[in-house]
Amino acid sequence: MAIIINSQVEPVGSIKSWVLSELSPLPAEWLICDGSTVVDDSSPFNGLSLPDMRSQFSDQNFVMIIKVK
């Protein structure tokens, strides 16, 4: 079963878990919740810090991501 992400359906600000791999790269318009500052003039989060959710998983391939535009 394949999981398809339709970026038009999920609202900006949505947060979800993601498995990083060569077969499932980070989707466009999403960033890893690592406490970094968004630098993207087209994002409503521009200049804001993302939540730092790196401690949610012990496996570094599992991350929390947020839709920023």
C-alpha cells in the first residue's frame, strides 16, 4: 500500500511524523521540526522558529515535520 501526500489537503501548520530515506525524501513545502528559523518569504512562518521535536524518536530516520507553505 502506497501513501500519497496531497499538499493541497493538509493545511499550513500541520505537523506529522515522517520516515526519512532515499525512497521517502522530505515532501516539498515541509520542514523538519528541529527548532530552526524559517527563511522563506512565501511562508507565513517566515522569521519564526519551528518547534524542536527531535527528541520524539530515538531512531534518527523518524522525524516530525511541519507544513510551512
